[in-house]
Amino acid sequence: MSKLLEVKGLKTHFHMHGYTVRAVDGVDFDLNSGETLGIVGESGCGKSQTSMSIMRLVPDPPGKIEAGEVLFKGTDLLKLSDVEMRKVRGNNVSMIFQEPMTSLNPVYSVGYQISEVLMLHRDMTKEEAMKESARLLGLVGMSDPEERVNEYPFQLSGGLRQRAMIAIAMACEPDIMIADEPTTALDVTIQAQILKLMSDLKARTGTSIMFITHDLAVIASFADRVMVMYAGVVVEQSSMRDIFKKPLHPYTQGLLGSIPVLGEVKRNTDGSRRLLNAIAGSLPDHRNFPKGCRFAPRCNKVMSKCWEAEPALVHTEEGHQVRCFLYNDDVQETPAYQEAKAAQGLLRRKRRASAAGETR
Amino acid sequence: MNDTLLKVVGLRKSFPVKASAFSSKTLGLKAVDGVNLELKRGETLGLVGESGCGKTTVGRCLLRLYEPDTGRVYLDPDDQIVSEVFEMDAEREALNGELQELDAQPTKTQADKARIKSLKRDISANRAQADERAKTTDLLSMDRKLLKANRRRVQMVFQDPWASLNPHMVVKDIIGEGPKEYGTHVGQDLDRWVMELLEKVGLPPQAANRYPHEFSGGQRQRIGIARALALTPSLIVCDEPVSALDVSIQAQILNLLISLQDDFNLTFVFIAHDLSVVQYISDRVAVMYLGKVVETAPAQQLYANPRHPYTISLLSAVPVADPDHPNELRPPEGDVPSPVNPPSGCTFHPRCSYKTDVCTQIVPALEKDQDGHVIACHNPPNG
């Protein structure tokens, strides 16, 4: 498998009045061709902003991509001009958003919104594009697509709107499709229909998918590889199986313990109710992350060094990465850490100098 | 005292909707269409279904936050009263049917008109009589005074912790409002009670003097739970209490509800769309579809062996967080039909793969089968 997308040290910060929100704070990952990468995390962990940064859709100001590289087939998307970037969006990399109502334009027909992409990237005439739009709507499972192309978003139900969104995203058969919580606003039955549709399309076109969700069950049914994010950083990354069967990071373990699994026994042997293994506390304040590991205040395996430095994301075995001192002592070389290190060195030098002075 | 805490009989509620944006004609959207439920003391009844199936409306009708059209909601039902009222209601239903038939005739004879008049008189007399008989235990026909006395026994936890707390009030006033109104705790005693509740729901005592906006979603939901507990109710209706919360916070709130249930001897109606959550917390689960209950069964059984075709397809649409699970999603085809104009017969028949001719014509009744499932289906699969 070849690497289609490489994200290196991506940092997206939001400069608000008087403070900075470090929404994405050093994210590294790869996406191979034909692969589905699931990105899981709770609200505010930076999963959506990661995808927005890849598409360069971060509202600027207040947001700003501070550092990093997003290499798509070797070219850095962050260095492209706006015109060049526009050729990538919808053509090579496309996106499906969470709210199908707010992300479709209410004053244009569904067909027009699909043909827009085709006319721009495929140089089709309006008639050709409309015809192609109808074919695409049929492909995403809409009945009577020839009539539906002329309908407006308000005439469609939530599930159908999401299908239309997928048709727009698939129109140019992109290499990468980023799906940002595409099923969160939908009922389970409609969610299942959409998931099925997406995996059918993937099997047919071989598109790589970045699937962003907070629902671990959806990940289990859909992803090949999983990346768990917490407070702007990746804390664990591995194959889908390993995340569920051999979770390493205490946060991943906590997330898995927090969800009730369908069909699981819920009473202990003595008849008392089995409680969920919830994670204590809540997400840290974005303005002010803990100095050491960001999960330390909620972690049940916290050690003294967790408070002092941030662990680095390290390979433990083939394809499994984790950011935790339980498995490795490597420290993330953050600016704050380097500053502290430098200060320590300075202190040591001072002390040595003063000691030398005394002996003299 | 018998061990049934709540009995809901024939609950109906419809909302007027405009036929179209520019029309003055209104149609009835049947949100709840003849729901019967029964809750034992200390039990948790889960209410599941897709959006628009009427589960929230049922919850709200139990508290009279919506005024139901017809039906009975008995708190501590007396079997004698329930059966007597049931007969009277059935009789009235029959009279109503006759009245509608006569009314629908294009030309009415003198005799018909007289009959209509007498039917109307009988119906209103019957209704007054039934309400009079039911009023000691039926929340819907109680007079104001009795209703107020009983209202404190049924409380609610709302879905949206951002919208359900008054932003102008500090937490101690939010929690203390009920006890103050009912005079169960006053002065220092009230302060002590609020502190105790805060501790029970896992909030620090300093929270008492702060405003809702100072709290996170999970903490706000804890405040909402403390408010619901303040009058030591017997029944709490939890309307999607965790759906607005993050996964890790959701688990904390579920654990809290379970431990409070044991501490306060509570009965829950737990409304949610997340089937895994409902299965986890409920003893029994009722599945709703288009305003009707289609299947009720003990939670474990419902998930292990669903009987109604809708329950089967609903469960097969739920992804399971386990890579060893086959996770072949087999959702029902199509969308939920509009409740303004529901399909004839069994409302699920357009999406059902087991349908027969009878399903399109006759509404199936709820019947108990040998495994203790109560289902409304003419042609249940596997048996």
C-alpha cells in the first residue's frame, strides 16, 4: 500500500481575544490508498479541525495553520496557492459534512449543486453535468433520480440529503473522501443505510476514506485503521482490531469502558448492577492544557512524571502507536519542554559557575 | 399497595399541522396513537424508536407537559377503578363510533338528528362519570389540588442541559424551587437538603451559588438530575438524558442514574434513541413506531430474540463496538412515513419484508406470546 496522504506536525491554533486555543497541536498520520481511517475522539479533541486544516477550510481569522505539512501524493497542500487548492478540493479530496441541511445550499436544486463540481473540474456542459448528476443520484440509491435532480434540499429527508452530499463528494471520483460525522444527525436505520452506501462506493471506486466520528461502534463496523485523538493530539493509532482488543492508552481503554455494548451482560454474578467504567472528570480547558500529559488529570494510571512532561507518540509494535509513559519514556519535545530543559541547563550551568566561584 | 406504579391506557395525542404553507386547513399529526404501558415499582422501562415515533410525546404526556387528547395515566392504580373506567371508556368509544357514522351521512332524517343529540348527551354524561370514578388515581382527570399533590411524585430530566436550566437562577434556587413551592423543606433545612442533593449527584458544595453557564454539559445534567430528585419523586421520566453528552460523560451520568435508583428507590421511564444505552439501563424495553408501541419485552430478551419485524430491522441497523461482531448492517428500506398520513393497517407494512395482505388492511393488536414478548404483528417471523 502506498501513502496517499501524509500529515506531519500539523498545528492549527485559534487566536481569540486574549487567549489562544490550540485545537490541533501537532498531529502526524498517514492515509494509505484504498484505506478507511477512523478518527475518534470526544467533542473538542480537534478531529474536525484536523480535517478542516487538510482541506484548508479553517476560518482565518481567528484560526491559523501554524505549522506542519499535508503531503498529498508528495505535494504540500498547505503551500499551494488558493487557485491551485481550489483544483484539489472536490476533485482530489472531497468532504462530507455532519449537517446535511446546513451544508447544502437551500436556494439551488440538488442537481445544480452536483453539476457545479462537474462543470468546474470535468469541463462538462450544463446539460451533460445534469445528466451525470442524475446518474450519480441513482448511484447513491435515490429512487427516480431524473426527477430528484430538480428538487431542492428542503424537499428531501435527512437521509436523502446526506445521499445527495455523498453524490457531490463522489462526483469527481476523488482519491480521498473526508467524512466528518456523516451519520451523527441521522437515525440508526438511516445511519446503517448511509454506512452501507459508503462501503459499497468504496469497494467500487477504491477511494480512501477519512471517517471522523465519536461513535466507536460505527468505527468497528467501518474502519480499517483507527486514530484516537484527545485534546488536540493523537494518543493512539493502530489497526481497528487492536484498538478494540488491545487498547494501550488509558484514554482509549476508558472510552471503550464507557460505552454499553449491545448484547452484553449487565448484571454481576451476585445480581447487582454492573456499572460502566467511566472516565472521571471532564476535558481540560483548551486555553490552558496541563503541562505534562494532557490526559493526566483524568487518568487512573497517572504517575509523577506524567505531570512534568508530555509523552511522545511512539511505535510499540508494527502499526501500533501510543502516546503514554506506561509503554515508553520518550518525551514529546514541545517548545515548553525545550524551554524548561534550557532553563534547567542554565540553572545547572549557573550553579556550576557559582560553585566554581566559591572554590576559587 | 400493589406493585404497579404507573399504568397508561389508550394514550393519544395529536398536534395540528397546516396542510401546506399557504393553506388554512389543518390536519392532525398523530404523535401518540393509543399507547398502553405498565411500570412496576423500581423498574426501568426503556422507550426506543426513531425520531418522530412519539417517544418524547409519551414522556411529556405522563407529566401533562402536553395535554393528551384521550387516555388514562394512573399513578398507583387501583385494579377495581381501572377496570370500571376501562369499561366506561370502551362504551363511550362505541357511542362515539356510532355518532361519527351518523354524522358522516350526507342527509340526516329527523330521527337521526334526535339520535345524534341523545348520543352526544350520553357521551358527555359517560365522560363525566368515568372521569369522576378515575379522578383519585388518574393524573389526567384529577382536579387542580389533587394534581398538584401528585405532581411532585413524577419528575423529569430533560435532553438538552443547555436549554433546561434557567440562566437567571443560581443552582441552589433551581434545585430548591420545588421543595420551596411544596414547603417540604424551609430555611436552613432547605439549604441542607440542597447540599445533600449536590453531594448525591457528585457536585461540589460551592456549586450551590453559581449560575448554570459556569458548568459543563455533564455537570448541568447533574444539576437537572438533582432538581428532579428534590421532591423525592417515585417516577422520573428521563428524556434522552445522555444524548447531548460526550461518551465519557455519558457513562458517568448513566452510572449516576443507576446508583440513584437504588438510593432513592426510583422508577424510571428512560427515553432514548441509542439502543445500546437503553439496553444497558432498562429492565424492560418498549419499541415505538409511528406513535404506537409495536413490541415490549424484558431488555435482555428483546435484544437476544426480537420478534417484531421492525425491532429486528432496528437492531440489525445498530453497529456494535466489537470487531468480532459480524456488523452486517441490514437496515429497513426507505424512510419513516409521515405521521400526518400514516399507512393503512399495520403502519410498518411498507418497509416490512414479512408483510401479507392482511397487514395492509387491519391494524394488528398487541398480543402476548409464549416468551413474554408483547407484539403487534399479524405475521411475526421465526414462529
